[in-house]
Amino acid sequence: MKIGFLIKDLSSGGAERATVSLANYFALHSQDVEIITFNGCESFYPLEELVTVHTADLGELEQSVSLKRLFGSIKRIFTIRKIVKSQRLDVLIGMSFAMTWYTVLATVFTRTKSVGTERSNPYRYKATKLNTFLRKFFYNFTDGYVFQTRRAAEFFGNKKSERDIIIPNAIFNETVYSLSPPAERKKIICATGRLIKLKRFDMLIDAFARIADQIPGFMLFIFGEGEEKTDLENQIEYLGGTDPQAVKFVNYASVFVLSSDFEGMPNALLEALAMGVPCVSTRCEMGPDELIEDRVSGILTDVGNSEQLSEAMLEIIENPDLAKRLSENGRKLLKTHSIENISRQWLDYLNRI
């Protein structure tokens, strides 16, 4: 099978890492793999030599609604279509909701099947009336659709549930597989992510402040960069910076916390669970309740409730048996969400459609 991926570029990011990991797996399992990008840049993640990258050099579209933006979009469609036809792809996968639109238009009236993906939260992420319409409109013209969560599939009404599939994110971070739970955890509560409002790190800081006197010696570490950094620095004495190896630090934490108002599929939480770090997460849209069985593999709290968050963190710290149980059960994701297992699900699905 000749499989194509369509993505803006191969810089750092969740969709980019997933694209490279899936492409590498397919190529190493006797598939011809092509990646089509809008912009040329070196792949941030290691890419197998067997994978071919076609750069369309299409640049950026005009931000405002205009004829120039329209003609730019049309140019993109015809350029991608030319590559699809010249490479005789069996299937083209759009690696975001926007890439899905281009995938449909670039493959229409060709022998190439189109597969769309929803890798974000369609209820919240760029959920304007126009984007909501376009998401659902182009969904109807794909030959298949891959969702990361049940909730994402429900957004589209499960109208073609017999055709579509739910495949969660894999643990694409190779470092996770090389780490084991430490013999003794550090007095650390940890969180990672972009420093933006929806991640609610302000609430996490408040929750930590509630219990700090009861857990002397414990520190809160937040790894990330973003628009809220200055405000958060004013709220807490220490705020960690961006570090691609932050996962090694998280592995030693006593608790990992996800405090978001909503998510798509939280990779940071998935990685922490797989490493066996006891986890607390808000029961937010979307993902946490599909990764965590409450009080079995982690603890779920109500969105925006700092009191519940602090109580959950304190309970894990003060109850070693609970922490051990959560760690052991969370670590099972290392097998169920392995690159091998998830990539095999993708390949089996592509062979079916």
C-alpha cells in the first residue's frame, strides 16, 4: 500500500510527532510512505530514510478573508493534487481537521482514498460557526475518519460509525519506554504544558498553596512556555522552563497533575500514567476519563475545583498504598498505547477501508 500524510510541516508538535512515528512504523513494515508538507523544514523528530517527504513550498495564507486567501487555498489544493496523482497514492491522511479539508478536495475524482482525523477538541478548538460547519461538511466526503476519543466521534454524530474508527494516541515519546518507576520518589508535584489559560495552572498553584503547610518539603514544578508565564511567575516562586527531556524529571515526581478546562487527548497525562507516576486530572473534555479509571489508575476531579484538586494530591502523598496502586494500573498504558499497538491498529484500519 502507498500511504500519504498531509501536514503543514514537520516541526515540533503532537500532530508532527504522530505523523513521523506512524510513517516510520509503516515504512518499516513494508509500506511505501510519502509525507506532503506545505512548508519545508527539517523534521524535528527522527525520520526513517525509507520515508519520502514532498514539500509543496506553499507558504502562509493571508489571515484575513480575501480573494488572495481564496486563490492561495485553491493553489494549495491543485499543488497537493498534483503530488497525489504523480505518486499514485492509495490513501491520503489529513493530520488535522484543516488538513482533512485539503485531503478531500485534493483526492476527489481520483483513485486515492481520503482519511480525515480529529486531533483536537472539536467542541472547543477553533469552534467558530464556520469551522464547525466545515468540519461536519467535509467529514461526509471522506472515505474514513480516525478519532482519538469517543467524545470527538460523538461530535460528528456517529453517522458513519461502521466506517470510522477510534484510535487513541500512542505514547510517541521514545524516552518514556526507557524509564522505570524510581525506588523512591522525590517530594515533587509536577505538571507540564503550554502556559495558557485553558490549562488552569493558576488553579493548580492555588490548590498546592492550600496543602503546602501539610506537606513540608514538597515543591510544585511546572514545565512550559506561553502567554501566561509572567502572571504565573508572579503567583509561584519557581516555574520550570521548556525542556524536551522534562519527562525524565516527571518520572521522579510523587504526583503528576493535569488541571485543564478542556483537552483533545492530553499526551503529557498519557506519558505520566505510562511511566507509573500517580496522576490527578480534571474530568475535562476530552481524554482524561478515557485514560483514567477513577481511583483505579488515577484520580479525577471536577473541572475548576481547586479544593478537590488539593484533596486528591494530599490523599496520594499521604497514602502510599493508594499511590502504588495508581502507579501500577496507570503503567498498563505502556502496553495498550504503545507505538507498536497503536500503529498496528492504524495499518489494519487503512487496509480495511
